[in-house]
Amino acid sequence: MIIGFIGFGKVSKNLMRLIKSDDIAFITSLEGRSPKTIENIKKEDIDVLDTFKQVVEKSDILISANSPKSALNVAKKYGKYTKGIYLDLNNISPDTTFEISKYTDNFVDGAIIGKIDSDNPILYFAGKSSDELLFLSDFIQMKKVSDKIGDASKLKMLRSTYTKTLSALLIESSEIAKNSNLEDEFFDILSLTEGSEFKDKAISRITNTINNSKRKSEELEEIINYFGDEELIMVKAALKKLNR
Ligand SMILES: NC(=O)c1ccc[n+]([C@@H]2O[C@H](COP(=O)([O-])OP(=O)(O)OC[C@H]3O[C@@H](n4cnc5c(N)ncnc54)[C@H](OP(=O)(O)O)[C@@H]3O)[C@@H](O)[C@H]2O)c1
């Protein structure tokens, strides 16, 4: 079995480490890549082909994990050469996922839940061809959502609707607690009902949101555009908060 990567950043590197089997070989290409990516690839036990077209043609499973902006163009350029599965793991909207699926056969809509370098990343899949990826559960936690392309990306977006809005609320309430000199007590009292890990998780969520507020705002805008027909009072308020 050959797994090919278009994009060799955090996601591909970590997947290679998780999927360890004598029966699986990995391939990619240096074609057009930055010095940083070339250096990363050279450190790994991976076969390097001259072009991404060759990578796609040779792969039983082709993984597209590059960037939300490149995902569609990569599919337009290489999707037609796929002979096996084309698995997209980029953070893209269900609309883009559906658009990508038009450029390749045997498409699988994939979503990484949590950071790929966390202790237990989970992959969610959607699409009929996801059944052919079930063997990956020997190496990584995974779940097939449905046969409907777009469902994995939609679930991930729904998850973000909740987590990103909640982060904005946490920022606001902890600021009020701080102004009242009750910040520690605020986290302690919430931990009584939310569980002992709440304080660490909440602080990590607040820090992450503040440090990446531009990206988080863009993601909230994407959610608002995608679920435009739904009531989004809380999400819009969270966006307003992050933009301040
Ligand atoms: N990291 C996570 O935990 C996580 C979780 C969920 C989803 N994702 C999604 O997974 C994707 C990859 O994330 P990452 O963390 O691995 O990103 P990353 O560390 O920034 O790496 C991106 C890689 O993609 C390459 N690339 C970009 N455009 C390309 C193109 N047109 N053709 C070939 N290679 C290209 C880059 O090469 P150059 O350096 O040459 O540009 C780099 O090797 C993103 O869409 C991200 O949203 C990531």
C-alpha cells in the first residue's frame, strides 16, 4: 500500500508517525516546495518523486493536506490522476469540499478533530469511499460520519461554532472576574461543576484565541457565511468581541 502526500507540514509528518506498518510506504515530491518543507521531507523516511503528478498516479491513498487556500487548486490540478482514494484533510468549508469532490473519483471528505500533534487526534470521514479507509483505525482513532460528502467538514464547522463562540464568552467573563479581583475564584467555582480540568482547558482556549484572533475571526466569518440562513446571534456577538 502506498500513501502519497500533497503538502508535507505538521499534518502529513504526524500521520506518517502514527501510521507505522511494514506494508505501507509513503511518497511525496519536492516540486515547487519551500526550503523549510524540503528540509522537513529530507529528514523523514519517505520516497521522493520528481512531480506531484507521479505521486498522485502511484498512490493508493492520496492525502491532500496543504492549506485551505490551496486545497481546491490542488484538486483541480491533480484530482484527475487519482487511481485510488483522494482524501482531503484541509480545514475547508462543506461548499469547498463538495466543489473539490467534482475533480476526482473516490473522494473522501476528512476532518481532523483537535490538533494533529495532540495525544489523541481523531479523524472524521464522510463519503462512500471512506469504508476503504477503515483499516486506518489500527493506527489512529477515526469515525465515519456518513456517505454524504460534506458531512465531516460540516460537523467540524458546527464544532467550531460552539468552541469559538464559547471562547469569546470565556474571554469576556474572565475579564470581568479579573477586574473584580476574583479571577482564580472564578475558575475554581466553574471547575466545581465543569470538572477538574476546566481551568487549564479554559486558559489554554483563551490564550489560543487571543494569540490567533485574526484567524479565529476569519473562521467565524466563514461560519456566518456558510450557515447564513440560521439564527446566529451568539456567533455574530463572538465575532464582534474578537474584532475589538
Ligand atoms: N495542524 C493541525 O493540527 C490541523 C488540524 C486540522 C486541519 N489542518 C489542516 O491541514 C492542512 C495542513 O496543515 P499543516 O498544519 O500540516 O500545515 P503546515 O504545517 O503549514 O504545512 C503545509 C504544507 O503544505 C505545503 N503546501 C502548501 N501549498 C501547497 C501546494 N499547492 N502544493 C503542495 N504543497 C503545498 C507547504 O509547503 P511549502 O512550505 O512549500 O509552502 C507545507 O509543506 C491545512 O489545510 C490545515 O487547515 C491542520
